[in-house]
Amino acid sequence: MPCIAIVSPCGGTGRSTLTASLATLAARSGVWGLAVECDPQNLLALHFGAERAPSDGLASRAAHGQVWNTAALAASDGTLVLPFGAMEAPALVDWERRLIVEPDWLCARLQTLARPADGWTFIDTPRAPSVLARQAVRAADAVLLVLRADGASMALLEAALAMLADKPILAVVNAFDPSRVLHTDVIAILYERLGERLSPYPVHRDEAIPESFARRMSPQDHSTHSQVIHDLHGLLRWIQGQCRAMKEPRTGSNVV
């Protein structure tokens, strides 16, 4: 079962929205979908209709030695979300210190979950580099690098690729506006640098995304036929195809 960490070196790229949307689309396509929050902002559950950020979650329970997997919530469509949980700043500092010593803590915990072989797990992360983002990357089979078509993403791209070099990297441009020359120019440069690792489905900028979040609705329910929903469906199919290709044995290669 593939596990994908949603990572970005920039803030405000839409990692949580993509995590929730991909997990939701996976579940609605008939496969098991889990969204795991590895971000102390603790807002992921709001993308699934929660009225407030949950106090219980993966980190908040585990930090107190409590059973953490029962903190998972189920959306009406069957999507599962495991929140981070509320933590005060001192407790969060102590928690991150523990994770530095145990770099595979999240990986070990996710391996204990009874997950179907054909299911999908998507991990939301804070901006990288960070202790929590590294936990997510080490737990994942592959990384989805979320970029914007702007100067910040371009400036931080090489450092991000170097940081993630030990995992298969996929990439997507979020909030793409084809009417802006800068956006089309940046995407062309990213294709030159990333090649087939860059999704052919950039996710277009669409007011349906912030509107659906404000209304505590899934974008798929709020604006079913919008361009952004088409993009998200294409992105999920592309990720699934790329992960299948990663598992296929390579032929015609010479072993030296």
C-alpha cells in the first residue's frame, strides 16, 4: 500500500488541501484512503468537515503514552483522517526532541496499522526542512513535492531535491494561473529540471478551494465540475501510475 508524504520547502503551497483531496478521491474511487497529519497546526480535520481542530490526535496522545490509533476520525464518505492533536508549545518542543532521537517513530507506528494492500496513505507535513517533515519522508514510499509557480519555489528547488534524494520524488505545481506569464514560464523551467517527475496536471488556482474550506466542505462536494476537481482527479491517477511503475522491474538494464 503506497504511502505518500506531501512536502514543500515553501509555506502556503496547499499541502493540507492536497492531502485531504487526494485521500478523499482515493476513498471515493473505492479504495481505502487515510490522511495522516504530521503538522502541529492541527487543521487537517477541518478539511473533512470538523467544526474545530480536534484536541486528540496522533502526537497529543502518543506524547502522553496513550493509545493513539483510536484518535482517527471517519468522514461520511469513508475517508479516514488521523489528526495531529492539540499540543502546547513546551510539549511540542519536548515531542520534537524525542523525534530527533527516534527518526523512524512515525514509520514504525504506521506499520502497525491494519491497512489494505490496495489502500493509500497521504501524510500532511509542515514546511520542510523540519523534524516532523523528516519523520513523514522517512515513513513514506514516495514524496509529492508541492511547488508554486513563483520565485520562492525556484530558489528552494535544488535544496529540496537534495533533502529528499533518498526517496522517489514526484512534484506538482499548485495554484497555477495560466493567464500569468510568470506561471507558464516557471512551469516550463520546472519541466526542464524535473522531467517526468513533474505532474502533467498542475492544479489550477480556484476560489472553490478557500470557499470549500471556509464552509467545512470537501472541494469535491462544493464544486464538483470545476477545473480544480478535474486537476485533482488527474493528479491522483498520475500518482497511482507513477507508483505502479516504481514497483515494476526494469528490463534491458545491464548489471555492472
